[in-house]
Amino acid sequence: MTKRYAGQPAIQDLNFEVGQGEIMGFLGPNGAGKTTTMRILASFMPATSGRATIAGFDVFEQSLQARAHLGYMPENVPLYNDMRVTNTLTIVRGLKGFHTAA
């Protein structure tokens, strides 16, 4: 998968796989393409070339199904800045349909 901005590659020929049940994190310096990659996987923007799938679902042609298998919280969360992490996770968990037994 490749993403270019004004001809400049933000990510180029990226290829990776994460197995079921695995947790993956991106580490790297600013400008390495971490946010761009996650925005593509979360269906926020298209790749310039290549394709991305999550659990076998194309992130653009089947975005709802693909996103149901992705947990992603961007650096700037669109919630209240003074909300505790546990409260934020509880809200996101509920939105994703995960409920704990009482």
C-alpha cells in the first residue's frame, strides 16, 4: 500500500499482517507514516495505490464490516479533554457493542 501527498510518499510499499487476536502497535519518529496508515485502515482516507483489508474485508468497499474488527483511538480523541481514560474506554466499548457481565 502506498500513500502520496503532492507526489511525496507518506508510506510506500507498506505490507504487513496481524493475526487474529494479536495486538499491534506502531512505533516510529514523526513523519514515519503511522497516522496515515491508521487513517487508511480506519477508512478515513484512501490509499494512493494498493489495498488494505481487515478480517478479509476491504477497508473502503466494505468499510463497516472492516471497521467492526478494528480498534483505533487517534491521538486527538474527539471527546472531552477532562474525561478519564477509563470513562473514555467505557464509552468506546459500548459504541462497539462490547458489554461486561454485571
